[in-house]
Amino acid sequence: MVPFTSSMSSNLLRSLQTLFGLDVNARRFYLFMASTQLAWDRLWPIAWNLIPSPLVDGRLILALDDTLNDKTGKRIFGCGFFFDHTAKVNHPTYPWAQNIVMLGLLKPIKGRWACLPLGCRFYHRQKDIAAGKINVRRHGRVPVFQSKMAQAAAMILPVATHFSCHSPLIVCDSWFGNNGLWKPLNAAEPSIHLLSRLRSSTVLYAEPADAARTAKGRPRKYGDRCGSVTELATSLRAQAQKYTAQLYGKAREIRAYDQVCLLKTLRCPVRVVWVFRKTQWVAFFTTDLTLSVTQIIEYYGARWKIEAGFKEIKQEIGSARSQNRTADAVTNHLHFCLLATTLTWIYADRITADPKRRHIVKGRTSFAFSDVRKLIADEALSDHFLGLWPHLCQPPHKSFTQMLMRMVA
């Protein structure tokens, strides 16, 4: 959490000894970082309870996505050659990396949206598990294959049970927004809803008419074919209305049209919203028919914060710079990075004053993640912070550490 150095295990040990003057045995420290006894399934709910006001408009909004964590070593747990659809021209299409599926909580903090990590899973390819590769083994055992949809459902259901009084809304991209995720969630917890983006080739159907339901024979499940998403976008553009939505920190005027349709992929009615720009358009859908057009647009616009959260975890907190190899060390280190990110945002939500933005960027007035870490660094350097350990003497190099922290925080 403190921006003193990257979160490599060796640098963390030096920070504890230099910044706080703690006499930590190196062997015990590394055994702790690679411990098999850390019960993350019991630790994460404690962090969930610390989140102040996790609801937005009476809903629990969860963001779901996966990311790649590039590595260079060949014997690192969880690594494989995964397809990168965001690869640039000079980057490999199949980098050697870890594939991480992450679930986060979306909520406004001091007037800006933030994504608080709630859990993660390492995705292993089925052919790597079948081959028994060492990169997927844990404690000498090859894990049972789970798809990304199954891993996502396994993370969402405990969170839904923990916040049992409120129905979660899962915000995800079009890759996760299909029946592979919706079917197990709806079967286990019918109160869970989905908000995602529609593919342009998806076909929409009208609800069956009342006359069709009273006719002889089996009642129709779907009405007439309305057309594909692209066909409807062309015909409905003239009927779009103007709305004002809070997107990316500003009140923006947008043109949109909404309609309740049936999706054969989900086998349920959904509210579809087409958002029109000058020459382009985009279509969203949600299974929660009570959501307004403005809420659907704003919630999906906030989904981008999970992408910003990946940058915070990998580059600022430092999970991409970890040199751990074994399964327990890699897993613990990633959970520590996610937990540090969540606690940093909880600290930002609990303080009274808004953090000041250090680096002025044109068009941006809200604070950044690094600004919150600087406040935590200032608190760690204050005199009353060492009062948590009454028997700990102040290290003689405290003044040098203060100067160094002010330079890098």
C-alpha cells in the first residue's frame, strides 16, 4: 500500500526493516509469504465487511473481467501461452503470462467511480491440465479444469450470499455476457442480474402476444422476429431520445432508445438500450427490467474501472514485478496485491476530505489512486503511527526515510 518500492517479496522485507525498523527474520518472512495456511476464503469476507456503503441505488454492482499478467520465467505457477486480443503490432499474440479472472465492486468514492477487488482465480487451459504440466500443479496435484464462466460463478455466489439482502448486478463485457455465466447464476440465485453488451449479430424477438398464448397447442415462448441488433439500430435511430448521464466524470448528453425484447441465448426478457453517436452506435442489455436507460448507461460506463484496476494492481501495486515461482507464493502474493488495492480504496472512502490531485491533467479534476497511496505514506511517516508498537524504538535513519518517501510517494 505504501509507494516505497515495488511489491517484490525481497523489497517488501527491506521496507519493513528500513521504514518501520522491524527486525524480521528473512527465513520466517519468506515462509509466511509462501504459506499454505493462509485461509483467503475466510480473510476476504472480513475485508468485505470493512467497505462502507457498498450499495449504489440499493444495488450491489459487481464488475467481472479477466486479464493477462506477463511473466518471463518458465516455471512460474499459472503461466501459459494465452491469446491476447489486445496485443499491439510489436507484441506477441500469445504471450507467456498468467490468466487471472477477477471480480470487483463498483462504487462511487468521493465523486468518482472505483473498482475494489473482491477475489480472483487463476485460469488454466484444459490441454495444459491434461498434459500434467508443472506450471499448473499445486502441492504436486493437477487441478480439475474449470472454465472462466465456472470460475466467475464460483466467485460471484459467495459474494451474493455474503450480501444476501441485496441482489447483485453483474457488469461485464460481451465475452462473459452470455448463457454460460447466466445459466448457473440464475439456477443458484434467481435474484442475480446481468448487464452486458450485445453483439451486432444477435437476433432479438418480441414477447408472445396474448392471442398466441390462448391458442390451441403449446404456447409460444417467443414472439415474432424483430431483427438483428444491427438491423434494429438502423430503423430505431430516428426514434432515439436525449438523456443526460454521468459518464467518465462529466454530465454528457446522449441519444438512446430502449426496448424490451426476448433473447434466445438467455431465454428470458431483457431491456435493450441502443446508444447512438454521430456515425456509430452501441447496444447494451440487462436482465433487470427495473433499471432506467440512464442507469444502464452509467453502470456500463463504470465497468471501465475494472480495466483501470488491473493497471493499479499490476503496475502501481506491483503484481507484474513479482518473481515468485511456487503455487502458494504466487497465489498469496496476488491476493496480497488485491487486498492492498481494496484497503487503499476503503481508506479513501473513509477519510473526510477529498485527496488532492498531485499531477494536473487536462480535463481531469478527481483524484487518482496514487494520490491515496501518498496519503497513506504520509500517515505511515507521522510520529503517532509508531504508537501502535509502544516497545518499538524509532529507527535512527527515520529522517532519511522521510525524505525518500516524500520523493517517491
